[in-house]
Amino acid sequence: MDIMINDILNFVREHEVKFIRLAFCDIFGNQKNVAIMQPELEGALFNGVRIDGSKIAGFANEDLYLYPDPTTLCAMPWRPEPGCVIKFYCDIKTKDKQLFKLDSRQILKKAVRDLAALEYSTKIAQESEFYLFRQNDHLLPSATPIDNGSYLDVAPIDKGEDVRREICLLLDRIGITPHSSYHEIGPGQNQIDFKYMDALSCADNLLTFKSIAKAAAARYGLYASFMPKPIKLENSNDLNINISLTKCNKDLLETSAVDEEIEEYFMAGILEKAEEMALFLHPIINSYDSVVKIPFVSKNYDSSFKCRHIGSIANPYIAYSLILQAGILGIQNQYTIKKSVNLPKTLQAAIIAAKESSFVSNSIGEDFVKRFVLQKEREIDAYKSSSRETFYMNEYFLKL
């Protein structure tokens, strides 16, 4: 670790890095960051950087400390060199240097370790959808999509091609290589697909991708929205993932294909716990404006399977944690694949299912569940005291 830190400090000096962003997310997956100057980096790596936990949604009323994860260093793609800006994703700890139990990254790390204890590992490939909207005369997002295109349309019908290209190029510059990009079904709707990576890197990369997508769109005078259902009668924004399950030895240095039977147990576990984890895959009222299909699991043509219709605004660390933990239960209990799954029709129903689930509380922590549910219940109360259109615009469309 010290060698890696020395390499980082040397990189910072050689490239005349001026600012360092320390990134993390709240319990809902909203990305946050603190920027520090270059001279402060060494202290941050060893002693962390203090933040006020009481001001972060769902966090504890205490001082917390961000510790940069050295393996996540990347240069921000739109910052010129020299004087570039770099970013780390961070582990969150308490003042006595204990891991913070509400840190989403730590929860996913535990799920990965639990799967490794059974001598299995996963790779995940993400497929993310988003809409591009025009801005109004006041340079605020409007409800007008950039085009009236549909699936796989090309220019001039597809007017998002340049934005998608810029997003892909920016991502490639920081080592996140997209697999493909294209126009999706809805007007102004786009999709970018990514290559297989480990679960933690996928979650980190999804937050980075969403940030870059919004920044790139803004440079074109547009607004990128990941709101699940931004246009009432059009296609929803989903996050689909392809999962490859492999057998590995305990140090994860050697991997091999798993038996089809084990793969089916894993898939069956996800279906078995679909209702209980629905709140965390589809966490807002707008998520339930269309038929919720959480998660429709199917075999791919290769040795992988697909989980469809995860919410585009779900906290990816928590979503992937629950999916992995459900798969683990499936393997341990040799579940059989269900022909049908009862799914919540409303956010309130999803809250009830989560509160009653020992699986959820065991997977992500009872305190995490309580704090998440409390905020969601407040969200429902706020929705009831406002008009639907105003609430959707202010709380969802302008923020997601």
C-alpha cells in the first residue's frame, strides 16, 4: 500500500495536479465530493478528510472521514494538463478509523467477500439508459426531448449522436471503455453499454458515467435525465446488467466456468428475493409509473445471464450488494427458479416488503434499512402534500 501511495504522490507531482476530488455517495447513490489541493493529498491518504455526516442524506450525526481508495485514481477527462484534476472514490470511516456502517461501497465489498467465501466471483456488464432534453429560454431543462427518434435510428432523426460520441470518448480517456452506444426506443432516449468488470468497479464507473453524461450534455446545451419515467407514455429509463458467475479458488487467481445447476441456483435466489429488494432497485414514486419488472432474470446466449429493469437511479452499490447476496442464498439453499414473482405496485408496498425482510437487513444492515425507509416515507408524505407535476419536476426531473 505504501508503494502505491508513493506512486500516487509521484504522479501528482509529475503531472502538476492542482486539485483532487474525493468522491463518495449518500445512501441513495447520489454522488458527493470534496476537493482538496495537492499539498493535502498525502495527509488525506493516511488520515482522511473530515466531513459533517449530519449534512449527508441518511448519514449519522457525527464527523466522518474520507479515505481515498488508491486503486480508483483517475484524471478528470475535461481538465487540461498540466494542472489537471484527479479523482478518487473513498472509503468512509469514523473518527476512530472504524469502517462506517452506512458506507455503500463497504456494503458491496462485503457482498463480494461473502461470494468469494463460497469460492465464486462475478463480472458485471452494465447497460444504462438516459434521455436528452432541450433547455428552455432560461437555460433550464425543458420537457422537450432532443428528437423524435426510436430504436437504432441514425442522424438526422437521431440528434443525440454527437453527445453519445463525446461521452464515450471522455469515458475512454479515463479507462472506462464503452462497448456500444445507440438511440433507444423513446424520443431523445439513449443507451450506452459497458464491458464486463468486477462489481465494485462497475458501481464506481456507473456514478462516473452519469456525471460525465450530464456534463457532456450540458456542453451541448442539453440536459441528461436518468429519471425512471421522465415522459409519461414513453419508454422508461432502466439499468440492465449481464452477470457472469465463475468458480474460483480462495485467492481468486484461478477461475473456471460454473456448473449450469449452480448458475440456476444463483438466478433463482435473485427471483426469490425480488419483492424484498424492490425498494432499493426502484427507490422513488416515479419508478412505479410503469409495470415494475424487478428483476426479470434470463439466460444469455453465452455463459452469463441478464437482470433487467433495475432502476436507473438506484444506488448501484446497494443494488449489486442485494443481487449478489440473493444469489448467494440461492446457491446455499439450492433454490429453484420461480415461474412468477409477486412484485410491489407502489413505493409504499415496496417499503413494507423491505421492512419485513430479514434478508434485506442481514445483507445491508438494519440501520441502513431504517434510515433509507425513513427518508422514503418522508418522500411519500411530501408527494401527497404537493401536486404530482410540481413534485415530479422539482424532486425528480431537475435532480436525477
